[in-house]
Amino acid sequence: MTHDNNNNNNDNDPRTRAKADGSPFSSHRGTVADVVLTDDESGDETHHAVPVCFEVCPTCQGSGRHVNPSADCHGLSREDFDDPDFREDYFGGRYDVDCYDCHGKNVVLAFDWDRIGKDPAAAALVNEWQEERDRQAEFDAIDAHERRMGC
């Protein structure tokens, strides 16, 4: 099964992004995880406990493995599968790797939205954390674009 992604390149493949992004939590203890926020002006980091739970890994859908993005991130054609050896290897798991997101554990830590929704302070914290991640992602995208353009 090919992995669909809109831009057909390795940088935007969700499997590759999972490997690069890593877990948003610096540590966890049971049903609580540590989220780090950085003050934009001072650069000081603050640690905050937020409710978490385990959920089925969205990258591998709980299988613990997926096809190595290097094998199919640029798309596969019908001609690729006309080669019986490639087809057998591809569907037989020869190109599979441990999931880059859950590392083969089938589940990942995620925000426990039921508990967060009942705690306005936790909800505000998670919103602030998400805004910080969005700003960083935007900066990283601009930086990557500038590098591709030779800046």
C-alpha cells in the first residue's frame, strides 16, 4: 500500500515528520506529562504538567511498523508493481521499519482532551503550547525554503 501525501516528497511525508518532530512531551509519569514552554523574550523555559493518555499511533495505525518512506515517498507507479519481486518484497514487509512515531509500541502519548476540557488552566496551557509549536513550524518552513533557494 502506498502512503498518500499531498506533496509527494520525503520532507512532507507524515512518517518522516513523525521522526523529526518526536514526542511533544519531555517526560511523563502515568497520566501526566511534562510540557515545556519557552518565553519568547527571555528564552526561559517553564515546565507544566498536563493530562495525557495513550492512543493508537496515528502514523502506523497501531501496527508498530510502516514502509520506510525512502522506498515510496516519491510515489510508486504501476510499472513498479509490474516487477513481481518488488511487489512481493513491498507487500511482504521487506521495506518496513519500526514506526518512527511509536517506535514499535503501537501507541503514543497524547493530550487527554476529556480531562483538559474540564480544566481551563490546562486548556490555556495546551493552547499556548500549540501556538508556540505553530510559530516554530512556520519558522522552520521559512528557513527550509530559504536554504533551498540558496539564501
